[in-house]
Amino acid sequence: MSQVKIPLLDLTPEIKTLWEELTSAIQAVLASGQFIMGPNVHAFEEEAARYLGIKYTISVNSGTDALVIALQAAGVEPGHEVITTPFTFFATAEAISQVGATPVFVDIDPRTFNLDAGLIETAITRDTKAILPVHLYGQTADMDPIMALAAKYNLKVIEDAAQAFGGEYKGKKLGTIGDAGCFSFFPSKNLGAFGDGGLIATNNEEIAATARLLRAHGAKEKYYHERIGYNSRLDEIQAAILRVKLPHIHAWNEARRQVAYLYNQLLKDAPGIVTPYEAPYARHVYHQYTIRMPVGERNKMKQFLAERDIATMIYYPVPLHQLPVYARPGYSLPEAEKAAGEVLSLPIWPQMPGELIKRVCSFLA
């Protein structure tokens, strides 16, 4: 084991296990000649809705498009403001900007890395239309106070659950609590396709209908376009792949939790390392296992591990409010900035052998 390179993620075990089912599903699509909006797309939407416990799911071609379309379907327009976190992938804020609205960044809870619900109310203005919390790394944001504020100020809530398929808040699946939830099926996600893919989940019939319209060039019926939309459809092969994988997601998430548990045990006494916090209201699904290290030590450790063939990643080195497209003088969000300098994500996948986990930890503890 000592000579084996340890990647950040290894998809080969799940592919090998499901090889016959996957190849059979792909071949069936090829034989059918139906590649866009075919039976697998419709079946996957129904199966995903049952798994999530929600009325409507609308598949799209990426997690980014899920955010853009969900925001627009929820009525977010130019001139509106959307409150969100600065500590996330760029697509979260980018989607807000794409619909012509303005992202308003609120600092994070340093324990969960998610939007600090206690700071949201002071950021609400007459132009605020929605709150967009992110369930980062598979850890849920604290949704009850967010939903309470939304009710108080008549705001929409769009959940970015791109990294948290199968995660839960107080027993409820993430992405089903707000007005709409958005998922990504990028190959590295807990439930990943073999290309891009995304999903919108909602109990709101109007949002669902508008999202379906928007994903297909703004038309309910081909060539009869009611509004400007997008070309954003999950293709049939990706849907077939996701149908094979979906029945395994609970077991895979539980396996990720076991990997995280072993990491926690091995690193609990490691000097200067803060292991992930699992909130009492959460079922964390560990899309990433992310530790914190003191400023200045994180980059050294990343290099040190790389020299020993252990891959790591920094998610994310620059908070969004410091990027050129959103930066403005004197604008500081200290917890997000501190986290950006301290976080380091370690290798994790459901089938990760204990020996590899121990090897990673041997250089950290």
C-alpha cells in the first residue's frame, strides 16, 4: 500500500461493481435510437422524486443550469437581490448574475462552512427576492431559521444541494425544504453521471411547470415558444446511468460516513487540525472530507502530501466576494476569508480502504 498513489476520488470501484448494469443500460439506449427526453429521463425524474420525497423533479443538463432555471422559475429577475454565501463554487453566484440579479454575500458559520443564518436578516433590503443557501461538502445549512426569515419577508428559498444528494436536515432530504432545490450530477458528485447533468426538485407546481418550459427553449410544445428559455435537457444516456446508480446512493453515502468516521478517529488528537463538524440537525454525506489547518500550514501540508503521492484539494482558495467580478473596496467577510486560507479536502470515496485512510493520516497526525 505504501507505494500506491492515493487520488482525491476513485470511481473505478463503483464502475467495476456496476459494469454489467451500466453497459446494458447504455446499450439499450443506443439500440432504442432515443437520445433526448426519452423514457429513461422520465423514469429517472420519477425515481428521483420518490427518493427525495418530493412532488416534482425536472432534469437539466448541469447543476449550474439547475440554479439558473430554478431562480428564474421562482421569479428572480433583474433588479432583485439574492442573499447567498461567499464560500462556495462560483456557479452559485454566477447563476444569480446570469438571471440579472445581484448576489449579496453573507458570512459563514465557521463550524459548518455554510451561510450563517444569524447574519441574514441585516442583509435583507426591499430588493431582496430570495435566499440561496449552499449545503457545502455534503453538510446542511441550518434551514429552520432561513425558512423563518423567508416567511417573515416573503422571500423565496432556492437550495444549492449540488454537493449533498441524499443529505438530510432533521430527517428531511436536502433540496426539498425550500421552494426549490438544485442538484449536480457532475461525475465526482456522490450521485454522478458520466458527464454533466442536473436536477431541480420542488413541491411548487408553478415553479415546476416554468422550469420545464425554460429547459426546452421556453416551449411546452415544440415550435410554440412562450418565452425565452434554454437548451438544457439531461440526455438519455446520462439518465440511464443515473438510474443504475440511484438505488445505491444511500449505501454509498453511509460508506462515506464510515470513511469520515475513521478519519475523525485517527485525526482527533492531531495538533493544529480541526476535523469536520457534523451539526446535530444534519446527516452529513461527506462529498468532501475537509479539515482546517492554521494559516500558513495548509499549503505546506498540501505540497508535503503531494510529494508522497496523496492528492488533496482546496475548496475554495478565494471566497467569491474577493474575485474580480464581485470584489469591491472595503468589503470583508472574515470567516469566509479565514476558511479559504485553512481548508484542505482529503481523499474520500465510498469504497476507500482503511489502509489508505491510515496512510493519509500517518502524515497528518
